[in-house]
Amino acid sequence: MATRKRLTRDIEADYPPAKFAEKLRRLADCIEAGKPFRIQVAGERIAVPLGATISIEHERIGDEEELEFQLRWPHK
């Protein structure tokens, strides 16, 4: 039986404010409705399942700050 190799992927995609807001609205709508969220990032389609852990992370290093809205789930 062949073993599937899990590849590491770390992509950061920049969006103009209107497009970013549109994606956040779609995400919020799915969370409120109890539906999975689907998005395409850098050519890969991603399905965020129900039950994904949702968190907000703030990081400060030197003169830079970062705010991340995170959704985590086990890779299958």
C-alpha cells in the first residue's frame, strides 16, 4: 500500500482591502451558519471543516506587529 507524503506549505497572499473584506464576510457568514468554509489560496482549493479551532494571534517583534485570524484542523 502506498503511503501519502504530507507536504509542508506556508503561503502568504496579499489582497486589496475590498477583496480581503469580502473573504472575511464569507468566512463570518459560514461560521454563523454552521457551514464549512471553502477558499482558494495561491491556486489550491481549501475546505475548512466544521469544528475547526478558531483563534486570533497577536505578535510584536521589534517595531513590527502582526495580527492573524487562524483556523486550525487536522490534515487528513
